[in-house]
Amino acid sequence: MRITPELIFRSPAFVNALKLRELDLRANKIPAIENLGVTEDRYEALDLSDNHITRLENFPLLSRLQLLMLCNNRVARILPGLGVALPSLETLILTNNALARLEDLTALRELDGSLRQLSLLGNPVQQRPHYRLFVIYMLPRLRVLDFNKVHYTERRKARELFGSEEGKELANTIEAQGTFEIGEGIPGSSAAATKKTDLTDEEVQLVKAAMEKATTMEEVQKLENALVTGILPPLLVQSEAKTAETESGKMDETAEEDE
């Protein structure tokens, strides 16, 4: 069902527990955000949960909106323009959506002036290395992330991690990539020239283990690229070959002992 003036006019509107005037558009199978200008900026809270929305975009100027809820949708992309359209937004709830990469979050930087609470629980991006510290670095005024208070020690770690030369380079690379695949559209890049291949479960575990042992942001970036492109770095390929060779040797020894 599309967001039409008729849907907006017949949807529940009330003062919620936070004493904000709220429009309830949840559970209408809405596929896209549109026609919200019809609300004439009357509401401080908007609930779009339990729909089929895939992109956070197309908001008119809603200068009064403070709370936006989009739980249980299919949001995989956040397009630029939120800062201009939603200048007073303090709380954004994106629990249980499909945001998968750190670069998918960079458009949220526009909300740094107002955003104080953000939930990305249940999104694949939560599994990315340094996810929480990157969001805290990107939104330094954020007070609550994923319903957990942002502590001073986390802010300090985020500054230390992404404030170094390597960290700044990685942060800039993530932001430059925006919502595009790494290397997408860049002639001669490995992502453009090489067809993406799927890593085996063993290779994925190998990459994740290497991420945990990584000591520089450059190493982390190379390993993240490996997960995206499906191409293992040479050192990991050699490590995998040595592991296979060792296991083969053990099997041969066991076989000789059995004989």
C-alpha cells in the first residue's frame, strides 16, 4: 500500500507517552516513503514500523519531527538529504533492517547536529569490525547507540582509532564509498575487473580470525575488502595452503601408524 493522502488522513494520530504528537503508519505494507508533505509538518513523531520500506529517502521538510521509527522494515540504503529534511530529529530507530556495511551509514552524519539516540540493532552492519566505534566517531554528539549509553571511554577509543593517519584514511574511504560497492565503477579496480566470488565457510572464518589479530587499520581494510570481493589476500592464501599441507601431513602420519 502506498502512502496516500487518504491513508494519512485515516491513520491514528495521538499524543504518545513522550508527549509528542505522533502519526501511526505502521503495518500497512508500505514499500516507499512518499507524500509526507501532506502532513503539513504537524507531527513530532512518526511510526513507519512493520512495513516494506527499502530506502530511507524522499522526506519533505519536517522541521518538527523529533522521533522516527522504522523497525522491522527492509531498509538497505540511506540516501543523502536527511539533515536538511529532518533538522530536529533526535531519535532514529532502525531496528531489524538490512543495513549491511559501514559505508551504508555515512549519510547519517548529516544528522550529527540533532541526533542523540540511534538504534541499528538487528542489522548485519552490527557484525562489522569496529562498527560501534565508527558510528560514535561519525556522530560525536550521539548519547545512546543500540539502547546502550555511549561512554566517554568509547568516544576516546573512537578518536584514537579513527583519529590516527591510517584511521582517518579508512574513515575517509568508507565515507567516499557511500552506498556503493568497494571499487564499483572505478576502471581497473579489482572490484570492477574481477567477478565477485563466494568465500567458503572456512575462508570466512580465516578472514575473521585475521581481523581479530589485525594491528593496523590498513590490515582491517584489506580484510574487509576480502569479504566484499571474495578474493583472499596473498598472505591468507599462503596461510590456508600451509594449514592444508599440515593437515595432510598429519593424515599421512596417521595412515602410516595404522598400517
